[in-house]
Amino acid sequence: MAKMLIVRITRHPASPEQIRHLIAAATWAWSEMAKEAGHEPAIQIDGVRIVRYPHNISSANEVLAIVEKARQDEEIVAVEAVLPIDLLNGVLKATQKANTPVLRAIMDRKLQEGGQAVFEFVGYEWVRQIVVETKRHHPDHLPDVFAEETEIRTPVSSSPTPKSS
């Protein structure tokens, strides 16, 4: 039997449903890691402690320090992170060395009448790799063209417009 610590790097408190999903996702990720390493995948969890860190962070090393500060006698550790992609990538690389899975909440974005967006929790995913391919634009000179920016004031609906008969 093992004790588990889940460190949540997010400003958003989790609902009881999210907590249940988070524990299941962390246990699943650990089982998958054990299988990939050639070990017995069955993990028996004796207890779970969840700690939320709702403050801004600036580096992957800071996340590792937060985990170590929160850790007591837990053998199994997982991290849920709501971070910009570059910072999440650094955290992923740092935690992989410590065999600590990084999880992200999956949220569906739904538009309400009036254009307000609401987010609905769907589940969790285990972040295993981040690949972003970019090519930076470095202009030799800027064009002599100027344009003013205007704003679209009416929200555009992504819902199909009902057809009239």
C-alpha cells in the first residue's frame, strides 16, 4: 500500500467530481509508468493528500521545490499543472526525471447566449510530451504599409443557424 500526494498548480479549486477524476487519473498514470518500466502495474493506494498552490510560478525548479515542500511520507507523487506551454514543458522535463506524472484538466469551452464563455470539466490527461514547432519571423525591414485595427463588436456564433421552412 502506498500513500499518494497530488500537487495542484492552479488558482482554481477542484470540485468533488474533479477530485475523484484527479485521483483516478494520477493512479492510472502511475500504473502506466510502472507497466512501461516493466513492473507490476497494480498500485494499491492507502491514502491521498491533495495540496493546491494557487500562486504564480516562474520556473520548473520552483514546481519541484513546491512538491518537495508539500511532500511528507508519500511514495507516489503526481502534479496537476495549469501553466503556459513553455513553463509546462519545463515542468514536464523536470518531473520526468523524478518519475512524477504531470496531469492537465480537460475543459470544454461552451459559449452561452450573449457570447459569454463557460468551461465545463471533462476529465484529465497525462502530459507525456510537448511538441511545438515554430519559425520565428525576423524581418529585415518593416513594410511602409500601415493599417489601423478595428474591433468586431458582435459575437460570431459557432452554432448552426436554424433554417426557416
